[in-house]
Amino acid sequence: MATRTDSLTLEVVELIGAVVARYHEEYDRAAAEHSLTGAQARVLGLLSLEPLPMRKIALRLKCEPSNVTGIIDRLETRGLVERRPDPADRRVKLAAATEEGRRTARELRDALDFAREPLAGLSDAERTVLRDLLRRMLGEETP
């Protein structure tokens, strides 16, 4: 596949980079208000949706499983996550958010105004198109 270097493509790439950078800045700021690192907050956000094995957390964060172990250790020490056996395979340990962890993850999500406010200014149709284009860029199927 040929790469495009026309001015429109370059502008879109710059805009995507700016959106990602602003999202991470706001996410890190919200995390710091809870004395969490950005990585800890992202793991907590994932685990607030469903318990996951360390391997899957590492895949989603695109990092080494050993990094995830350290993050889970620190979150567990604070009472935000717990390890439990996987009911489908008791040899596998799942990391799961505690009630306090789910509350903290909700507060983190509620603090992220950067994306939510501009998206609220778009119609449902515009948000749907944006979502579908982003999924396509990531090589994901649209349901």
C-alpha cells in the first residue's frame, strides 16, 4: 500500500497526533488527582469493565506482561484491584477491579471533558461516521 504525503493527509495525521496528546495529558492529570500514574489509570479503566488475565491486559496496552504485573501489584496494594482464579481455568489468575476500583475508574472517566465536550457538539450521525472511520483506520470491523 502506497503511503500518502499530500497536504490533507499530513494535516489529518497532525490532528490525530494532537488529539492523542491532549487526551493523554488530560488522562494523566485526572490520574494524578487520584495519585495514580496514567498506566495505572488505564489498567483500572480496563478492569472496571471486566476481569482480565495479565496477558490480555498487556496485549491491550501493548506492553510486556511483567510491566502489567507491577501495575497490578501497586493497584492491589491500594485496594483498587484484586487477583482471583479464572473460573474457566483455575491455573490462570484474573485481575479484577474492586468496588473502590470501579468507583475510582468512574470518577476518572467523568473527569475527562476533553473528548466528551467536543463530541457532544457533533450529531449522532457525525459521531457514527467518526467512530466508523476510526475503526476502519485501526483495521476493526464495524458491527
